[in-house]
Amino acid sequence: MAQPAKGPAKAPCSTPPEHIEDAVTSVHPVDEKLHPSRLVPAALQHIAAMYAGVVTPPLIIGQACGLDVEGRTRLIAASLLIAGVATLLQTLGVKGFVGNRLPFVNAASSAGIAPILAIAETNAKGDQLPAVYGAVMVAGVFCLAVGPFFGRLLRYFPPLVTGVVITLIGVTLMPVPVGWAQGGDDTAAGFGSMANLALAAFTLAVILLMQRFGKGFFRQVALLFGLLTGTLAAIPFGMADFEALGSAPVAALPTPFAFGAPVFQPAAILSLCIVMLVLMTESSASMLALGEICDRRAGAGVITRGLRTDGLATLIGPVFGGFPTSAFAQNVGVVSLTRVRSRYVVAVAGAALLVLGAFPVLGAVVSLVPMPVLGGAGIVLFGSIAVSGIRTLSEAGLEDSSNIILVAVALGAGIIPLAAPTFYADFPAWAQTVLGSGISAGALTAVSLNLFFHHLGTRGRTAPALKSS
């Protein structure tokens, strides 16, 4: 009797039955929701790594614009608030529209400080911040407009250009911590006193010792520990002012346009749009690097949504007192170091910044830090920015003599305002604003020379492209 035909034999299951459910439900490390016992410490590390950088721009700009303690406290609270909103947008995002959905931190960038100080110097007291905020808002619109096409422009911003600009950011900002180390106010009786210089040196020494002997987390918080230790050391000598704590409200949201309605000045706008291009390049590089670290490649769509977040934060920030917003590279380093790749960790850190911004009294605590203490820490902070630029230039193909000339001339153009502050005194006001900032002058020179050497009338000869590392 014929046997009934049998169907084709089934292949053995390659996945054991007990692991089938795990295979289906597994998530990418970027989307992993960690247990609070792991999530909270990891978020604290990100806050420690970013906090000093977040509060630095409002401290410097507020001091330069002559704001009192209350005004500086408002600026700090606004920067924390905007950083929290921008970081939450990046990490959680709105799919297909905004946010790169990576463990990415956004906050006010130190790259905008020098051009903003140049804008402040060309405006009368009281008109400084309105002119700054008008330029920042237009820079935000510029980022939103250019962001979707920025991938095509990256060839004009190779390491030759970005390395020069980042180096100049650190170099041109160095007079700021030097002035702080002397006391901050050059009209005060004790400016440049040995007490101020000793306090700055002590703060610097603490940071260096933490870097030398600290391990892991303690090395990451060396800057914050130096600020705290320096402030505590200043108290017995009457060099810490606690007046701000008594006048600052415990909880309050930033007031829209508290420093005046924005004023739109063409030269100021041009200066900050140039800086915005540099910030967009930095953000793109950070997203590429973070994509590799997290094993989730950052394609064109991810970069576009990430830059759109930068643009929105930069546009909306000035309403409450914020400044140009970009990526925080130090937090990319935290992800690389800890290998904790969950975007929800950074989202919690962003939420913490949002809460800090809603409590101005916490910003007042930061403003208690004496100027000499800030000076000692600022030398490390701004010096490290210059080192980042030098590291970027190491990728720039400096074995080519034309690249050496490009970097030399661009650095020279950027250092002119620092070496000779009155060099452009007889130029029109708009030119003084653009060229009076070493960053803007150096960036314009670097971009122009890059076009001249590597694009105009050349075929197949370009500067090294932007790298993700």
C-alpha cells in the first residue's frame, strides 16, 4: 500500500525555543531603558561633564555686558533651561522631523562667545544683548534653512578650516580667564593683587591634581571640583559674595525678552552666521562619531534632524536669554568612555538641566564662584578648546605646503585682533564687528583660501574631508 506523500522536511530551528522571545524583544543599546540603579549614576556623569560648559557662556557674556548678579543669574538659568529642552528634543525627538535620537547633548557653545563679545563692544551699554539676540535668532533661522543641504557644504569645511576656527576660539578667549584671575573688574582696587592670583593658581593646581591622581568619574569632574574647592578656599578670606543667594527667587521661569527686544544689525548677523556654520560642522562631526560609537550609523536624515534641533534651540533661545546652541563633544567622550549608549540616560540629564533652569537660586549658586576661581578653571577650559583645534588640524594634511600656508595665514588673521585691538579702528563699523572677532576673521580667511587652493580651477584636488573621529 502506497504511503501518503510527505511534505518537504523542515529545517531545524537555529534558535532554541527558550531564546526565541529574547531574540524578538531585544532592543538596540541606544534604545535600552536602563534600571534606575544604572541610569541615574550614568546621567550624573553626563551632567558633571557638561555643567561647567553650559554655564560658561552666560558667565562670560554677562560679565562683559556689565550685568549685575541678578542679570547673570537670569542668563545662567536661561542657558540651563534651553540646554535641557534641546537635549530632550535630540534624544527623544519627533520621528521624521526633529532630533537625532542618539545620546547627544546640546547646549550653548563657547564658540559663540568671542563674536558675541565683539558685538557687545560695538554697542552702548543696554543695547548690547538686544543686538546679540537679534543676530542669534537670525543665525538660528540660517541653520534651519541650510541644515537640510549641509551635507553638500561639508566639503568647504574640511579639518583645515574647522581646525583653524576651533584653535582660534581657544586662543582668542584666553584673555578672558586671565582677566578673571586678576579679579575680573579692572577698575577695582584689588585687581591683579597677589590674593587674586594665588586663588586662581590654587584652583588650577586642584584641577591638575585631580587629573593626575583621580580615576574615572573623579577625573571627569575635575573642573567642577576645582571650582568648588576654590570657592570654599575663598570664603575665609571674604572673597566670595553670598548676596545673590538672598535676592534670587527659588523657582521662576525665565521672562521672555527680559533684556530687551532683539535688534537686527547686518554685521552682527553675518558674524554669527559664520560661527553657526562652524557649529553645524562640529555637530555633524559629533553625530558621525557618536553613530560609530553606538553602532547606529548617522545618515543624512539623522544629521538633518540633529541640525534642525540646533536651529530651533538657537532661534528660540534668545527669547528667554539663550545663545547659539550646538553639540557638546565632551559628552560624546563620556559615551565612548563608559560604553553606556542609552539615549534615555542623556534624556534624564537633559530633564535635570531643565529643572535646574527653573530654579534660579541654583544659578545664583554658580554665580557665587569668585572671579579668580573662574580664572584658574578657565585657563584649562579654553586651553582645551585650542588643543581640540590642534588635534583637528592633525587630520588636515599639513605635509602639503599649500595647507601649511593656508593655516598660517588664517591663524595670523585671527590673532590680529588679539595682538593689536585697535588694528581695525579706522574701518567701518560693520567691518570692525566682523574682523574684530578673531574667530570670524580667521574663518573667513580659512574658507576663502580653501576655495582658492582646493576648489577654484582644480580637479580632483581637495582638502581632507570631515572625519567622524
